[in-house]
Amino acid sequence: MRIAESLLDYHEDCTKDFYFKASFDKANRTSLDSFRGGIDEGLKLLQEVKEQFSYKLLTDVHDYTQPQAVAEVVDVLQIPAFLSRQTDLLVACAKTSAVVNIKKGQFLAPQAMEHSVAKVLKTRGFEGEVSYENADKYNIWLTGEGLVLAMEIW
């Protein structure tokens, strides 16, 4: 909550579209004894942030079983770069009403993101050409190095 409160100035600045990014489950902790969160406790904390500060929320999802519950709280489901080609995860995110932010894996050429985007577009009912414009229209964001090149290729 301290971090959320410290960011109020950014949220109140109408020149920026502000999203609060936080994890509901920190599964990569060094120690088994470290606070981790978890889907129930972590989503409860994110819901409190949303209610108290009226922030739009973004969080990573790592498993195809998570998106449905997570999308009930957050506005943007982010697929981490190392999972950007995982079909089950992409489809599960696409089946929600949340924006899907796909981070480009460092191991992928920018144009290879077309396949990840196509999985989300098709799941959301779009059958046309995979393009940056169509991805944007269907609430798919792309982030990561080299995506300007991908947009030029599509």
C-alpha cells in the first residue's frame, strides 16, 4: 500500500495513462521463508489497491489456470517474455475481457510475435490479417525490444 500511495501523483497527472503493476504471487523468491502472496491473498491486496486508489492494474500471469480469476481484479494480463509462445496461457488470457499484454521474448525475432498475437486474435473471434492495428483493436498490447520492426513487417 505504501508503494501505491507514493504513486498517486502519477495517477492524478491527466497527461499519462497510469497503470499500477504488481505481482499477486512472487514465485521466484530466494528463500522458501519469504513472503510470496498467492492467488487468493495476492488478488485480495490488488483489489484493495484498486478500491483505495482507483488505479488501473496490470499483473503477470504464469499459468493457464490463473487468467480467469485474475481478470476479475486487474485490467491488463501480462504474459512474461519467457512465456510469450505458450498457447494454453495465451488462449486462457484471450478468453477474458482483460487487455492482454504480450512481452516479446528476447529469444524471438520481432516478426515471430505474429504467431502469439494470432493465437489471441483467433481466440477472440478475429479471422482476418494479423496486424498491429488489429491487435490494438482487440486489446492486445505488445511490449519489448524490436517491436517497431515487427510492426513495419506486418
